[in-house]
Amino acid sequence: MTAVALAQAIAPLTSDDLDAVAALEGSLQEFPWSRGNFADSLATGHASYVVRIDGDLAGFAVVMTVLDEAHLLAIGIARRCQRQGLGSALLAQVSADARGGGARRLLLEVRRSNRGATDFYHRSGFAQIAVRPGYYPAAAGREDALIFAKELA
């Protein structure tokens, strides 16, 4: 899929997408966001996106902006669609929209154990800036979150 086609596959998340997005999140995470979490973000006005390939949901992202900082709250790409540039295209769109809305920096947290995601964020120009000890629930207690940031300005 070309970069132009990838960009055209990205659209705003709507309430009609909530069940599918929650199901996709559930297939990707051991401790997923609920449908209610996505609905609350949508109702709050967080920038929310979906990616569709041939009409099928392939990914999503949710971003909260406060003053000059944007926070990537959730992002996911269906396993069948990973490593095809969709995550990069979605992250580029999120970053461009956040920058256009006045954000100077994009932040996110990721599980310490999620090596694929940490490698992806490094390749995407993010740097680890801190650790939140015990941030995430885990099968055996809690897991640290690595905090990443990318300057947008």
C-alpha cells in the first residue's frame, strides 16, 4: 500500500466504531481498554482515529492534548496488518495533527516488556525519558511503564 493510500485509510473514530475498536484492543492487550474507555475518550473530545483496509478495521489511536503537550493514550494495529507501515502512517498522522493543534511534544507510556513497541517508538524518533514503576497491571503484580517523548515543534 502506498503512503498516499495509507493516509487515506485513516479516518476519525466514531461511536459506530467502538465495538470493533474494543474488540481489536482486546485481541492485542492482556489488560485492554474497555469499550467504555474508548467511548469516554471520544465523548471527552480526544483526537481518535481508525485505520481501515478494504473497509476492515486495521488499527486505531487515541490522543489527548493538554496545552502544548499531546499524550498518545492508546494505539494498536491488528496483528495481520503489522509490519506493513500502518503503525508508522497512523503515528505520523497523529503527530501532524497534534503539531497542527499546537502541541510541541508527544508523550506515551509503553510496557517495559513490549520490546516490539519500544523498538517501533525508537525507530519513529521517540526517546525514553523516564520510568513509571508499577504503572501497568500484570499477571504477576505490576509492570513498569517506560515513558517516551518526541519533540514535534
